[in-house]
Amino acid sequence: MSILDVCGKLKDGTTVNIEVQLLNKKDHISRVVYYASKLLSGQLTEGEKYNTLNNVVSLSILDFNLFDDDEFYSSYMLRKK
């Protein structure tokens, strides 16, 4: 059993967090949101403008079903409507 986390930065400044998770600890969604939030908030210091933030992408490769549906591939995002 192994858990692998990789965090890197693309040429355009986008931060990418890749997580491989073999066991369902029932807290994966909360952890992904927390990690992404930390990667965003860590880009700013007090007084800096939010429009200077670079994108953050979280990719989870899981060996369990996270959602109760039959979809093989799922993609979710937070975005402005």
C-alpha cells in the first residue's frame, strides 16, 4: 500500500496537486478542498490583490468509488456562473 502526493507548477503559473489514494477514509472531498484552498491562499500576502492568484488544479486518482453513480469518468469544478 502506498500514498503518493505530487505538487508542481506549470509554465503559466498554475499549481497542480496530484493525489493517488488507495483507501477511502471518507474525508477525501474535504481534504481536496482544504489542500486547494491552502495552495491558493499561500500565493498571497496581506494587501495583495486576488486577481494576481494563479489557477490551482487538483487531480485525484482513486482506487475506490467516491460518488454513488455509475460514471467511469467524473469531472467537477468550482467556477463563476
